[in-house]
Amino acid sequence: MNKIALITGISGQDGAYLAKFLLSKNYKVIGGERRSASGSLWRLNELGIEKDIEIVDFELSEFTNIYRVIEKYKPDEIYNLAAQSFVAASFEMPIMTSDVTGLGVSRILEAVKNINPSIKFYQASSSEMFGKVSESPQNEKTIFYPRSPYGVAKLFGHWITINYREAYNIFACSGISFNHESPLRGNQFVTKKITHGLSKVKLGILDYIELGNLDSKRDWGYARDYVEAMYLMLQQKKPDDFIIATGKNYSVRDFIEETCAQLKIQLEWTGEKENELGIDVHSGKEIIKINPKFYRPSEVDLLLGDAKKAKNILNWQPKTNFKKLVQIMVESDYSKLKSI
Ligand code: G4F
């Protein structure tokens, strides 16, 4: 019998890569999609797996819907990747974010507990929970200090996962993923905004891109690598929590510079703070501008993960370094835009 996996957030970047990976392991994949996200299955299409997945309406704010889906499909494993996952938007929609990203996790766990407590559960936790970091690098024991409604909601999801494991013996794991990117990343996230935007600039489709804080540092990995760690967590003898990260971090400015290098744009910086500009030396044009509307009310200045535990116990480590990641994203964006 094939194992059955329910992936919530199937229309997102990680949902698509995880579905592809689980299909390669002969799983039957049920993809939970929010009704309002309907029609956004282009990522599955891009990976050529749209027809291999059964899509179901899945709404994290509606307990009865969650209960019915789990009761009907009887999954062996649930991967909860659904969330309001854009940090900036969580400042505008803190209540919805708390409900979906935070309380949504307890709705699934409560359904699991009542329907079949032997279902294995993966919670997509986030390095955003470390926020104002107390030490670097951050590991599974580092204390949390979230700096956004999103981070606070994710922290609730993390602890409620641990609580259901301890209280009801549910095989529930929390994977604390640091930023992970790919060609399937949404355009609002900074990496994709840069690779997509600067590819357009290179092709003469756009004059410039506008960004916020260029100095924050992130530990950026490749999403395709990270979904394998999610799967591995649910295959262990004991449920546990793991950091998923590369152990190297770079600033937004570094990401821009690497993108320019890949696109063969010679970049020069002038000015400071809000007046800083990125100039294309060859054309003399201003191709990067700062717009304070992209600053966050409270920022996470740096994140850097220590994934030693995942290496030791899961035998997992990232395969894709920063340079390669930027190259994968730039090549994908540039070639797609060029062929339009
Ligand atoms: O790409 P970002 O929006 O990602 P952020 O906020 O780090 O969150 C991502 O990673 C988390 C894991 O740590 C996930 F949990 C979360 O769901 C999401 O996937 O922003 C990265 C950095 C920030 O410091 C932001 O202030 O880039 C800075 N930035 C500068 N200019 C910008 C921009 N971010 C965005 N989105 N857009 C800008 O124009």
C-alpha cells in the first residue's frame, strides 16, 4: 500500500517541491489548497505533477473543514506548510496571521488527536521565531524573540506541536527552516524580487527596482534541498525538532551583487541610507533605489542557522550553496523573460 501524505499549502513553493519529492517515493499526495488560492497551481504545473495530486479545499481557519479532510483521506503523514507566510504582510494583517499561521496548527493537531493520533505531523516552523537573536549561529536550544506578528504566530505553532507530542504522544515534529528560495519563490520575497527585477532591467523591460533594508542578513538555502529534511524528520524512530539551514549568511546587498555578477551588470553603489543608489556602470542608469515603504516596523537584522543536529541524526545537509542558488534563480528568471 502506498503511503498517503496530506500537504497543506500545496500551491506554495515548498508544497510543490515536497509533492514532487514524495511522488518520487511512491506516496499518494493529497494537496490542501485554500479556496482563495484557487487557480494558483502553476508551480505544480511547472514541475509537471499537477495531474498526479488530488487537490482538496483546505482552510486553516475552519476546523470542520480540516476535520473532514483528515477523516476522509486518512493520511499517514501531514505536512503543514500552509500559512500567511509573508512577514511584511503580517504587520498589516496581524489577526488573520495569528489565526491562520498560529491557531491553524492547533486545529490540525486537535483533528489528528481525535481522528487518529498515529498520523505523523510535520510543522513548518521558521527561523523568524529567533527574531532579535540572542546568539549566533542559532540552534534548537537558542531562545526565541520574534519580531513580527508572523514570527509570534509561528512560535505558537512550534510550541503547540511540541505540546501535542508531549501531552498525547503524537509523532509531531517541528522543522525550523531558515530562508529557502528557488525559481518557484513568490515575487514579493526579496530574493525573487531581485533576480526577477534585475533580469527585467538587463533585458530593458524595467528601468529600476525598489527595495527596503539592504543590510539585513539571511541564511539562504535552496527549497528543493529543504523539503527532503522535512520528509526525513517523519521517517525517524522518535519525533523531534530540527534546524534546517546552510550555516552561512549573506546580506540583501550581497544577494544583489551576486545577481548582478551573474547577469554581467557592473554595479556601483552611491549615497547612503534612503538615498543609496545602485548604478549600472555601463549605462550610467540608476537600477536600484531605496523605498522606505519596504522597511519593516521591527526588523530581524541577521539569521544564521546551525544544522548540526539534522546532519547527525537525519544525515541531511544542504547541497546547494549561495552562489549556485543565485545562479539557479537568475537563469530561470532570465530565460523565461527572454522567451516572452
Ligand atoms: O525575503 P523576505 O521577505 O523574507 P523574510 O522576512 O526573511 O521571511 C522569509 O523567511 C522566513 C524564514 O526566516 C520565513 F519564515 C518567511 O515565511 C519568509 O519565507 O525578506 C528578507 C529580508 C528582510 O530583512 C527584509 O526587510 O529582506 C529585506 N528586504 C529589503 N528590501 C526586503 C525588501 N524584503 C522584501 N520582501 N521586499 C523588499 O523590497
